[in-house]
Amino acid sequence: MKVTFVYPKFEKFLESLPALNQQLVDHYLGNFTTPPSLGIPMLAAHTPPEWDVALIDDNNGDSVDFGADTDLVAINCFTPQGTRALELADGFRAAGKLVVMGGFFPSTRPNDALAHADAVNIGDGESTWKQILEDATQGTLKRKYLGGTRSDLSRLPIPRRDLFYKKSGYDWNADLVQVARGCTYACSMCAIPTHQGHRIRLRPIEDIVEEIAALRYDNVYIAEDIVFFQNRRIEKWATELFEAISPLNKKFFVSSTMSLNTSDDFLDRIARAGVSSFYCTFNVDPKSIRALGGDPTMRQEAVDLVRRVEDRGMRFFASFGMGRDWDGPEIVDSILDLCVKAPIRTAEFFLFTPFPGSPQFERLERQQRILHYRWREYNGAHVVWQPLGVSPDTLYEMYVDAWRSFFESLCAAEVVEKLAPDQSAGQKQRRRERVGLEN
Ligand code: B12
Ligand code: SF4
């Protein structure tokens, strides 16, 4: 028996931005091909040995052979991959293949998936995958498999990342590790509680250590922001986690917001553990919303946070969302001003997209403000909803302006450094001021 996993292509932020100066993109961001998800490696690791496993990585440019010799096609996708995933499902079914879909998009839009596939998995895959394979063998595949949000995260097999390591199209030298699932909050833009449950499931620390120790790359992404939650159980677990991974000598990327645990003590711990990059999302949590709205105390707190992170040797990577109902054109100036003052040297910008499964999606649907359901464009780089206060075109221009202005100021900073290496500190400072850089 053979299962063929399919990872559909999706459009990256910068592919969606032809208006941006290509030199800036090439210089600062490279191809920005981004890493694959872990869904396929995790399911592959749960696949019994009597099944052969193949991967068609459409995102990497693999050719798609709809007539491929396989007993089951298993498509994994999040929302920006939705359009392509449904096209691929149609193609495989037209060629007589059995198709099952799972991941964030099918779990939150199961009926869309079922209009194109034989079966859909909603929620976790660990609890259903073997049954799906068994039913496919017996010719008794059901329409819906309810994977739920409660499967046990202890002793998970090590994901088969080798499937993606073989692909040439990824310019990443980093591995992604999942340390927990679910969330007790309900941030408006986030589909995690819907897809993974409203209860936090923490993986045992020894399992995480074992998995990280076996990774190919030195750079490791821990992308769950619950690591920074200020709750006694999680703080204790996170403290132990960072202590346990510290001897592994990896460089970790972590993800947080200004409103989570950014105490000096915690920042010291994560720096000691080898965190080299601190990704901080703005305009999603109460503190950064106030900072971007102009609250001087919160703006100072943001500036201080950048310094406190970078003083500990970690790169501050800011991700600025725009398009909340109260955001007007002034938010671009507010973001850029903060970048200059802090200073923030690494940043990305995204539009506050209503992803299915998020509270924001439900609200905008109720308010009939969703402009279309072209899932390909749900990638954070298109205005797919009717904003309040500004037109969709104005919001899009604001978004492009933020990317362009930020990277032009970086270029300017670099020119100051490179073209004038022997100028005095005072001369450099005057040049910096002219291009809007204050440090
Ligand atoms: C890794 C990651 C990425 C990777 C890969 C994305 C991907 N294909 O998943 C990259 C870097 C490319 C990425 C990009 C983006 N991401 Co992202 N990313 C994540 C992250 C951190 C982890 C996802 C992951 O791998 N999870 C682990 C796997 C195991 O989970 P899973 O795929 O759901 O698989 C399980 C089940 O669903 C099931 N399953 C999955 N597939 C299948 C198939 C079958 C057949 C079956 C039976 C079961 C099954 O089994 C698996 C095990 O239980 C999540 C946040 C998080 N902490 O979860 C956000 C997340 C997925 N990203 C998100 C978003 C919005 C983005 C962006 C579009 C925008 C942005 N601002 O970040 C960008 C796009 C950037 C761009 N335009 O250039 C949203 C998704 C929203 C949605 N509803 O789709 C999330 C949830 C973040 C959030 N808090 O909102 N991201
Ligand atoms: S953004 Fe983070 S804190 Fe908010 S609901 Fe999602 S996982 Fe939880």
C-alpha cells in the first residue's frame, strides 16, 4: 500500500508585492521560501511500516502527476494553500484517486474540503490517521474523521522531516519544533484555539529535548507563544524547558508579544538557553495596540523591550499587523517612527487577515464585510475584507508603504555605514539624522 502526501503551493508575502523594489527584496530577504509545516512529517511518522510513503511538494515546485501510482492521497494545508489544495484534490479525484485532506484549512472549512475530497480530518491527526489508512485499505473511507483536540502529546514519534530535507527549494537552515498545542485565549486573528482546542497541552520536556537533539540544523523554531504565558504551570514548564534545551547548543527562534512574559529574569533565561531571535507581533495584544495608537508609556515600553532583548544578544524581529477597525493611515507613521526610535532592524508587515476559525472571521462574516473567499489571497498580503475608516485600496497602499519605507531606511542606514567608513562619529550621526535614523 502507498500513501502520497501533498503539500500545496502558497503565495509568500513578497511574491504578492510586485510594487516593492526588487533590489530591496533580493538584498534583505532573499527568496523567502519559508519552511514547510510539520503536519506531513508528523503523519508520516505515524504511518505503519507496511505503507510506502511519498511526498509531492508542490510548494517546492515538484511536478504533480495526478495518475501517480498510489492508494491514497493525503493533502495537508493551511488557509493560504486552500485554493491550490482544492484544485489538486479535484485533479487527483478526476484521475480516480482517493483523497483525504487535513490541517488548519480543512479543519475550519470542512464542507469546502468535502466538496473536492473523499474525506476530511478535523483537528488532530494522531488520533485518526491509522483508522483512515485502515478504512482506505478496506474501501470503507468515511466522509469525516473527528481528530478532536485531546490526543496525547507524550511519546510522539519523531517527525519524518527527512521527507522535506530532500527537497532543494528551501533556503532555510532551520527546523520547526512543536512544543505545545491549544490556547486558552481567543485573540481575534487566531485560529489556534478552534483547531487545536481551548486547553493547553504541553509536551513532556524530555520528549522535546530528544527531538531537538536529533535535528539536522542548528537553528530551531519554537513557534508557540504560550511559552511566554504568565501562568504558574506554564512558567514553571517553560523555565524547565529552556534549562533543559540550553546544553543542546542550538540557536532558538521564539515568538511572543509585548504583553506576555518579558521580565528581565525570563529574558535572561531564554538568552542563556541559546535564543538568538525574538519574534514579536505588534497590534494583536493590548500593550502593542496602545503603543501603536500613540500611548507614550507603551511606546517607551516597546523601545525598552527592543533594547532589553538586543542587549542580551538576541535579534528583535518585529511583525507589524495593520488593518484593525481603528487603524487609519497614521499607523504607518507610528510603526516607522517606532522602528527608527527603538531602533528595529528586522521587521515584516502583514494585513490583519480574517482566517477561518478565528473570531475575526466570524465577526466579519456576520457583518457581511468579507469581500471574497479566494483563499490563495488569504496570506496576509491582500485586503480580503472591507476595512472600516479606509478603503481596501488605501489599506493596501499603507501596507506596501510600510514595507517600502522600512527597507529604504535600512538601505539608507547601510549606505551611511558602507560609503562613509572613515567619517567621524559626528558626521555619521548627521547623515543618520538626514535619513531618519536616530541612533
Ligand atoms: C510553521 C508555520 C508556518 C510555516 C508553514 C505553514 C504551514 N503550511 O503550516 C510558514 C513560515 C510558511 C508560515 C507562514 C505563515 N503563516 Co504560519 N504558522 C506556522 C505555525 C507556527 C506552525 C504550523 C505547524 O506546522 N503546526 C504543526 C502541525 C503538526 O500542525 P497541522 O499542520 O495542523 O497538522 C496536524 C493536524 O492538522 C493534522 N493534519 C494536518 N494535515 C493533515 C492531513 C491529513 C490527510 C490528515 C488526516 C490530518 C492532517 O495532523 C497534524 C498532527 O496532529 C502556526 C502557529 C502554531 N503555533 O501552530 C502558524 C499558522 C499556521 N500560520 C498562520 C499564518 C496566518 C501564516 C501567514 C499566512 C501569515 C502570518 N502573518 O504569519 C504566513 C504566510 C507568510 C507569507 N505570506 O509569506 C496561521 C494560520 C491561519 C489559518 N487558519 O490558516 C497560524 C495558525 C498562526 C496563527 N496564530 O494564526 N507559517
Ligand atoms: S495568538 Fe497566541 S495567545 Fe492569541 S489565541 Fe493564538 S495562540 Fe493564543
